[in-house]
Amino acid sequence: MIFARQLRLAVAALAALAAFPAAAALSEDDQGCLSCHAQEGLKKNLGKGESLPLHVQGDEFAKSVHGELGCAACHSDVDAKKHPGAGKKISSAREYGVAKVEVCRLCHEDKAKLFDGSIHASTLKQGNLWAPVCTDCHGSHAVRAKAAQEPMNGISCRKCHDDIFDAYAGSMHGLARSKAGQVRAPICVDCHRAHDVSPAATGTRLRDACLGCHAGAVAAHEKWLPNTRTHLEVVSCPACHAPASQKRVDLRLYDPATKQRMSDQGGQSLDAKALWDLLRGVNREGAPAKATLIGRLEVRTGAEAHQLTDKTKAIKDCVTCHKQGADAFQNVTISIIGPDGRPVRYEAQKEVLSNPASVDAVGDFYVIGGTRIKLLDALLALAVLAGVSAPVGHLLLRRLLRSKPRHPSAGSDTAN
């Protein structure tokens, strides 16, 4: 009975191998593995209704970059003499998959180090088992060469970021990428990198990525945009190049000594006075740390950040932001870096930008006439008035002195 079943399995496996000529080029040991694992639907029951798929498509594995390495290169923990057997107890398919990718480090140590510093690794360390690991992006057995062109519908990022990918697909970058021959149009990893992925809202990596491709962007902006470099520092590219997006001002807490963003210490919605009290507390004499706020105008969601249009449709009207009641300044957040490396944002009342108590805190991000900080507007008016009144007053004084009649001196009197 058992022999007959084993014979049927062997015949089925040989038939499967025969159907895929590439698999026949594998070593004898690998073909021995596939004599079982090439069976469609092969799986291990883990209990509680969960199972671990064990099927390997031999032809795809043979054509993969790992095909020449063979099964034992990654599965060295399997004893061929005792396999199949009871094996190790597996709690869940996902836990097994996450643990198994540790073997990737044996050959790809440099990439593993990059991954360890990524937001994906940080999320995994925080206990989220569904954070992506090697096999989620590269596959388990059908691993493609890195030089192979990935079709738009095969991009692994869309598994988790489907709404963002849909926005990208409809953008000028996505539309260009989908055209035949437009391989140079940027895809996810060109801006966010492949292994050392960092949170999009931290650092200057994304801005640097934009300027890396658009090398003449700074010079082009300098032709029409005043204070170009300041704008590029405090305004994100999508804020203008995704014109339909909703904007916000994000006030970021920084340590002025290290120039690094401060980590999350907890908090709640802040008004102008609370913001002032927060900064005054950490900046008091003898405080262990100092803090400052650096403002940035950005779009509100990741999907909107990818809705980039042709440059002819970008916002170029200064009045869009530089006016009282501008939409961009109606949404304000204060952000600090959370435990997993991502920004933690707290909604702030928009009056935080228009209250004199906050002037010292947000002065570096003041947009004249836009943020409605009336005290600064008044000071600006006084400065302009002082600058004008000095020369005007001088001219008026000279005119008055010239028009005043002169009295004859005592020495000029004569007797008749």
C-alpha cells in the first residue's frame, strides 16, 4: 500500500519534471528534492486551519539566479537521510518565512546591513511580522536577476502600497514608465531605494533624488522664483508639482546641536501657548536638551505625493501661498520621530502660526503675509516705515531750513 503510493508520487514527479525541460538541468540531488516538491498543492498542515505551501516550480527555480546553487545552499538545515519527517514545529507560515530569510545574509551581507537600517526592518523589530522581508520582494525560488526589467504589474511594492502605486501609475513618471522603451522613467526604488528604505517624510533623500535626475532644476527655478534655495529647503517638490494635492505645514522638532530630529516623547494637540511652553521648557537654562522648530510645506498623504504632473501644470503663482488665509496654512501639524523611525504627527491649531506667543518658535518658517503672524507684519511695516522716514525726514528738514528767513547780523547795521 505504502509502496504503491510512493510509486505514484514518483511517477507524478517525473511527469512534472518532464513538463519543464529547464528543471532537468538541475543536479541529481535537486531533482531528488523536486521528486516530491514539484507536486502541485503540496503543503504542510500547521493546525488551526493554516498550512505551509511546499510546492516548488522546478522550471522557474532552474532559471532563477539561485538555480545553479541548488536546494542545499539555502536549506542546509535539512537532513536528506531523515527528510521527510516530523521536522521542526512551525508556529505559523509567516513566522517560518521571516526566520528563513536569515539565510540570505550568508551571501548578501552588504544588502542585509542596508536593510537593517530601513523602515521595513524597524517595523519588523516593533513586532509587525508582516513588514516586508527579502522573499516578499524577491520571491522564494523564482528569484530574478537584479538587471531584469520588472513589468509594471510585477512591482512588489504595490502589495503593501497599492493606493500609492495607483497614484504613481497615473503620474507623469508612471505613464512614462508604462510606455514601451521608457525604462529610464523612475520607479519606486529609484527614489526610495531598494534595501535602505527610509520614511519618506524624514531627511532630504527624496528632494535629493528629484534633483539627482532633474540636474537643471535649481537653475531653472532661479530664473523666476525668488529665494530659490530657501524654497527648495522648506517646500517639498510635490507641494507645487502635485497641484491638486492638499497641503499642510509640518513643524518639525529638531535638536539644534546635532541638527537631528527629536524623538517622540508623547503628546497631544497643541495650541500656540502649549507650543511656546514646550519650547521654553526644553530651552530653559540648564535644560539637558535644546529644541527648535523647522517648518516645511508638504502634501498631506503619500498618494498625493506621487500624483506628479507635467511641469507646465505646476504651481507658479506666488499668491497661492503668499496671501492671508492661504489654504496651505490652514492645516498645521507638529511632528517628532517615533520609535520605528516614522514621523508621529500631532494636529495643531492653525493659530499656532498666527499668535505672537509662537513668533520665536516658528520665525524661521515665516512667510510674510501668508502665516498671518500680525506682530511680524507690524514689525515689518515699522521697519519699512523707518527705512523710508529717515531719508524723507532728512529732505523735509533741509527744505524747512532753506525756506526760513535769515536775520541780519549785528555787524551789518549802518547809520544814515
